[in-house]
Amino acid sequence: MTNLLDLLIEILVFAAVFAGALLAERSLGGFLAVRRRIGQDVAVVTPTASSVIKNQTVSNRFLLWVQSATASKDEAESSKLRRNLSLAGFNDPAAPIWYTICRFGLALGMPIGLMTLLGLTGRPLAGMQAIVVPVVLCMLGLVMPGLYVSARASSRRAEMENEFPDALDLLVVCVEAGLGLEAAFIRVAGEVSESHPRIAREFGALADELSAGKSRADALRAMADRVDVSNVSSFVALLIQSDTLGVSVAQSLRTYSVEMREARFLKAEEKAMRIPVLMTVPIVACFMPVIIVALLLPPAIDVVRTLTPALKGENPPPAAQAPARR
């Protein structure tokens, strides 16, 4: 009887603790959802926390010295470097200076570090290796930052292409619900800030420029230049043309959204159709040699057993006879 009472008490205590934990989790979840919603509403009112007017100058003395020492006289080359860094997501005014520091740091640090390490371990480079290896490492140090920036820009562009259709669908819903285009950009920037942060930042920057008094066409063109994605460029051209001709923006966005969705479907179908062609390479490289060996190995063994004694002038071994049936 005592054991049964103890078991009953334990069950009741467990049920009470479980119910209390469940109620606390639901209350905390509701509170966090409300706070998250309030934060999104604040983000809708002020899509970016930074100021619209950004400082484009460098104040650090060391960075200024590096900039003056390594400044290129070709303005086109400097503009191209700033654009490449911007496409890779490095929008800080000091990004070109840090890029130069990384290049020269790797070009000098990699050879010196390798030679120091080999000298401490008692295996210094000698002969042609002492010339070729540092030169190769120096060239790699000069090239690696550019390769990293290019790879990051390509990855960012691909992510933008994947994020933009979803943001466009939400933008179409907002415009068709009665919001103006500027308010729709602000709303979409607040709603997709967690799932699609890159396109949310671009829409937020566009809303900031429009709030600062920039014309819609100039702000849209600036966004297309920052993103450098074909879908976004077509979207910007569509909006500018719709404003110029007086066409309904909602209908234009709906039509463009349908076309983009069909284009995404065709692109996915194209990738699916490439799978059999891509599978041909591993099939030929991995399966075909095994099949060929399995089919040709027994005849090859028989040929070797037959021809080897004949070449040596010996009689070939008699063929194995099947056992007689009784």
C-alpha cells in the first residue's frame, strides 16, 4: 500500500511539473512572439538603424598613410576595385585599404613565415627551391585576395537570385493590398529581414534613399548597380518603365512575378534534365571498368594458360572434363 501511494505521489508531482513547464513554455513563446512582432514593427518604421547620410571618409591615421602610399593614379582601376568589393559585400570606406593590406601582407608574410618555419626546424631551402618557392608563395599571396573577393561576389549574387523571387511575391501582395510602392519596400524589408537578410538590406537602403529625397528612378538604378543581378535589373527597368508610361504597377509586378516563377521552374527543370548527362561520367569511370574486368578476366586467364606453354614449347594442359553422369 505504501509503495502504491509513493508511486501515485510521484506521478502527480511529475504531471504537475510537466503542466507547469508546458504553461511556462507557452507563455514565454507568446511573449517572445509579441516582442519579435514589436521589433519587426519598429524595423518597418525605421528599416535601418544607421543614418541615411553615411560618412565615406577614413579617419584612421594608419589607414590614411597606407592609402596615400599605395594610392593608384588610375581612377578607373580604383573605381573598379571599390565596385568589386561592394559586390562582395564590403561597403566600408576603408575596404580598399584593407584589401591592399591583405594582399601585401600575404605576399610578404607567406614566404617569410615558411622560410622562418623551415629555418627553425633545421630544414632550410637551398638551391633553386630558395628562389622558386618564395616567388610562388608571393604570387599566391597577391592573387588569393582577388580570388576570395570574386568567389564571395559570385556567392552573394547567387544568393540574391534565390532570395529575390520570394521578396517579389511579398511585394506584389503588399502593392495589391493597397500599399504604395515605397511603403511596400519598407514592409517587405521588415518582413524578410530574418529569412532573406541581403535583399532586406537592399530594400532598406532603397527606402532610405527615397526618404532622403532621391528620385525613385535614381534610387532603383542605384539598387540595381549595387546588386548586379539580372533579375533585379529587369525588375528595376520594369518599375521605371511603368512609372514613365503610367501603367499599373500592381499589374506589372504580378505579370513579372508569374514570368519569374515560370523561369525558375524552367531553370529547375533544366538542372534536372542535366542529371543523366552528369551521371554518365561516374558510371563510365567507376562501373564500366568493373564490368569490363568481370567479363574479360576469365577469357584472358584461359588465353594466358593456353598460350604460355605453347610459347615455351610445352604441351598445353588438358581441358578439364566434366564428371561422367551415372
